[in-house]
Amino acid sequence: MSIVTPKYRAFRGSILHFLADPGESENEQAYAYFADGLMLVKDGLVDAVGDYVALASDLPANTVITDYSGKLIMPGFIDTHIHFPQTDIIAAPGTQLLDWLERYTFPAESRFDNEAHATEVAEFFLDELLRNGTTTALVFGSVHRASIDAFFTVAEQRKLRMVAGKVLMDRHSPEYLRDTPDTGFADSAALIERWHGLGRLGYAITPRFAITSSDQQLARAGELALAYPQVHIHSHLAENHDEVAWVARLFPWSRSYLDVYDHFGLLREGAVYAHCIHLDEEDRKRMVDSGATAAFCPTSNLFLGSGLFDLAGARDASMRVGIATDVGGGTSFSLLQTLGASYNVAQLRGYTLSPLLAFYMITLGNARSLGLDQHIGNFAVGKEADFVVLDPDATPLLARRMQSATSLAERLFLWMIMGDDRAISATYVLGNLAHSSTETIQHA
């Protein structure tokens, strides 16, 4: 009988991860920070984390230490809402939501019936996520089953933890992008059976938004949700005033936009609704009671003029809130830049987003929002070793400004206001280097 030797890897640097929501008061019990830390990874999982001096003497024989001294090691960033077929229309000249969909989104998505095209875009899209430190995302595909087969194939090859779904859309959209209630149900069920739970992959039932799905299609989506309670639900909600008004005309029986999804059985644990800008108190309470998550998409909301998400109000109501880039309405793959925009939106609403809360939100907070915190989000022993390495000297200006930073919170604030993809020195997936600012990574 052969004996398999565990594969150990060790990483030295400053290490930060969160244990709980730090709140606005930046509760020090909510995180662990090691100025000179060491993390031991065994077979892709966290085996130990702590002070370097305390752990180094007990390392297994012949363990190689990758030294990131002077840099900050954090759990991989998590994006709660992004569209991979919109990669090539990021920064398409701004109009508001409904016109932007007609002019840019729908034509771009028409190409995703071609699996070769979908594969090429998925490769670039995942490269870009990793380059920006994002190791997990909740991802919209297109209406084409091929788009999700291509996406999951590439993600599984890279051993990434990703959740994605085929769009359901049978009206108020170009004919060439429509499915039907029955074909949408059948394709989604087949994709769930093939991909959900394979490796680190998960599926999301994905009606685009209430406007583009008939009552019959939303009802069939609800049947899927009932048949597959373990999968996510992913859509858009209350992004734009014109959109909200159109939903009210299409569903005159509904109390609100949220009520439409609730009526069809699409509001529960594992449901993630992007935007949620124009909600009332009753909607917020229903979101809380159902366990659903709101994905806050600040760069998209600003770019398309949709409105300012009320982060303080959502937190006061105890809503689950994730941070999301929403590419391609969003203007950057970088969750650092997205945090900067989140801070600005909150400021305009009279709320100050603390840096510790911000970084909690894109790590453990977003993992909790997606119900994935048993696997990812912090460095608890046994969790998957997805992590990023942040460089304080990524740009001359950032390096200069960091010299006068006097606390961890101030350094985090500088990364979230001044940081972008250049601040990501390296990204690791299951303890393996997946992106480096100094090396070329070859993917299988």
C-alpha cells in the first residue's frame, strides 16, 4: 500500500481575516490580524494560521515558505453579482438601464449561442477576476445553455468556486434571445444536474428580471426552486425608476416589485437580488424574513444613474447585503475600486463605510451572503485556501501615502480608495498560485 504524503505549503506576511461583522465601531474581536503571520496550507485547505514566530518552529519537515513579508495576505475577494457575457461592453457609453440593455447588452449576448465564443470570453473573464483578487463570484450567463456549459467547463478546469446560471427570458427582449417557459425549465434542470456540486461549482436559477419573464416562466422558475432547494436564485430588483414603474404595469396585482418574485416562490435563503435601491420598509422586512440577499452594485448604479443604495438603512433593517461589481454595467472588475465607490455612495447618503467593515463585506460577509461561508471567506482551519496578496507599494502614490498610515484601518482605507488591480500582487486558489503580478501563470 502506498502512503500519500500531504502537500504542505506555508505563506509568510501580514495576515488579516474576519471572524464576524466588525460593525461601524470596528470591533477588534471581529477579526484576527498578525503583523508577521504564517499560514500553513495542506492539500488546498487552511491547516493553521497565526504569528510566524509561534508557528515556524513546528512546520513539517521540508516545508517551503513563500515569503510575502511587507504585504498583506487576505481571503480571496467574493463578487455577489456580475455578468460574464457583458465583459466586452464594459464602459459602453452611458444611457440609463432600459436603453442600455437594448443598445449594448442584448446584441453582445446574442453571440453566446456559440460555445467557442463563450469559452474564449469565459477564459478572459476568469483571468480578469483573478487579476483583481476575486476568487469566487455569482455569475449571470446569457439565455443560451452553451454559455453556461462553457463557463462551468473553464471554471472547473481551474478548480474555482463559482456559482452561475443560464438566463430565463421569454418576453420584452429580442426574439433571438428568448427561450420559453418550458425550454428554460428543461435547460436549467439539465444544467443543474450536470454542474451543480461538481467540484466547487454551484448553480443559480436566473430569471433576468421580472420584466423579461412572463407569469408562466416565473411560475416555472418557482417550480425549479422548489425542486432544487439547494441551488441559488439570482436576478435583479428595483434598480431604476422606469423599471419599477414597468413592473407595476405588468403585474398590477402586486404590492411591489419584490412581491412579484415572492408570489412565484423565488424569495428564500440562497436568493440574491442585485441593486434593491428602490425598496420600502415592508420590502426590507420581507427580504430579512426570507433570508434573501441584496447585492449592492455602486459603480453600476452611478454609471447608469439608477440611484444610491441605502446601505445604512439596509444594515439597520438587518438585511443581508453583498458588494458586487455588476460588470458590464459596473465599470471595474476590481472589488477594491468597487469599495471606493461604495464609500462614496454611502457618503452621499450620510453614512460612513468603515474600511474594516468594507473588507469584511468582500470576504466573509459576501461568503455569508451567498451561503458559502462553510467553505470560504476566512482562514478558519479546514476552509479552502483561496487568498490574495495586497501590495502597499503597488503605485508610487500609494507607496508614498502608506508611509504615513499609522493603523491597519488606515492602510485598508488607502487600498479601498486608491487601490485597483495593480494592488493585487498574487491570487491563490486552493493554495496554488493562480495570478501573479510578476509571473505568467499557465492554466491547464
